[in-house]
Amino acid sequence: MKGQYTIVVSSCDKYRDLWDPFFKILKNEWEGIEEIPIVLNTESEFYTYKGLNITTFQLYKTDEDVSWTKRLRETLKRIDTEYIITLLDDFFMMGKINAEEIYKHIGWMEENKQISVFSYMETFSDNIKDDKYVGFEKRHIFGTYKFNCQAALWRRTRLISYLDHDENPWEWETYGNWRSYRHPFHLFYSYDINYDYIFPYIYTAGGISLGGLGLFRGRWYLPYVKPLFEKYGIDIDFSKRGIISDEELSEIIKQGIPNEKDVSKKFATIRRYYGNIKYIIQNWSLIRKHFF
């Protein structure tokens, strides 16, 4: 089953200083990663790490105005494996990755072509316990964050089809999720919190669960990264990016990520997603039969 998937790490040229720490930790915690193809999704930078099979397609200039979804979409089109593992470069692993489980999940996806993704992060409480796949729960058709940027096993071509609008990550996680209602027979599964993490980067800050986020809005979160980097002998000048405190982090998250304030864009969004509402109304009896 070797070579059945590619690891896709989403980043950008401006985050180049994260790559050495990220891949050093990943290599230490992922047994057998040396044999798995890795694609670093960035704009123009070329990058290698000793012992890892990393490719950078270098499709754009550093400051070129290209949407996040377009860049990821064009990257995925150049990958030839049916399945991909998506990771973010500022989520550093805290322990061993249970890579053997991934092949089991690929087997499930081979058996059931309707499955789009196994997400390795917990989502929200609107899941369906169908007991079909150990360690996972089915997402409700109208569940939030069926689309998210966290660690996940995706069917590559299916993910490409979900990236059909030019959006940033937050827009895709919200508006793209609405568009998923158009695909009532596509199945989304997320991690069941009663099982061990496949990708161990979970932690809390200020009483809020954030995942293993090493940075927040471009600044280091020291309670997480400092002891982790010391463990691996990674020497970083944290002052270059700046440091965010627990208090600042908690306050920002409580306030939420600001939405688009441009009124004209809001109306454009409403018009764009009218088709979703129309689809649901026209197909309600079918949706209700299969998902409730």
C-alpha cells in the first residue's frame, strides 16, 4: 500500500522560517515518512529537508495576488496519488503520529467511494454516531466545518472540486461548507474524541481548545512552542515574529475572526449561495430520507 497518498503541507513564502522546525519535528514523530511524497504548497520558494521527499511546484511569485483556494487547487492537480493528507505548517506535532491507521482509513475509502474525508480533528456536537468506522463519527449534512484546514485524509479529486471558488481559508471553511449541501451523498467523517489522536497536536490556551497552533496571526505562542522546540534542539529568535500572550489569545478568540465588512461583498455572497437554498428546497424529501 506504499505510495497511496501524498502529504500536502499548506504554507506561504512568508512562513519559510517555520519549515525547518516543522519538518524536523515531523520527521522525528512520523515513522516511515522518508518514503512518503510530500508537497509543500507555497508560492515561489524552493525547499528541501535532508531525508524527506519534498516537492515545491513554485507556481507563483511571492507577492502575487492568488487566492488560497486557487493555489491549493492548482497544487492538488499536479499530484498523482488518489489520496492526500493535509497539514498546516504552524501546527507542530506533540508526539508520535499513528501512521499505520492511515492505511486502514484509505481502505475504508476504497470500499466506500462516497466518503470524501476522514478529518483527524474533532469538530462539533452535531455528529451522527453511525458506528461504521471505528474512531470516527459521520458529519451531519448541515454540520458546520465539514470543510476545515486541519489534519485530514482527503480524496484528492473530491477536494479539488470543493475548491471551485477563489476564497481565503476562513471563507472556504464557511461558504464552502454551505456549498457542500449540494452534495448530500458525499460523506464526511470527523475524529471521535473518545479515541487517541492520529496527529497529536491538541492543546488548550486560556481554557479554549485551539489545536497545536504554534503561531496565532503571525506571532509565536510560547507556552506551546518554546518547550517543544527545546525538546528538539531548535533554536529560534522568537522576537523576530513577536509573541502573543495567553490573555491576548483568549480575547481574540472570544471576539471571533472578523467577517467581511464590505456590504457589496456580503450581497454578492448572498446571491452566490442562493443556489444552495434552492437546491435544498427542491430536494428536501430526498435529503430528509437519507440523512435524518
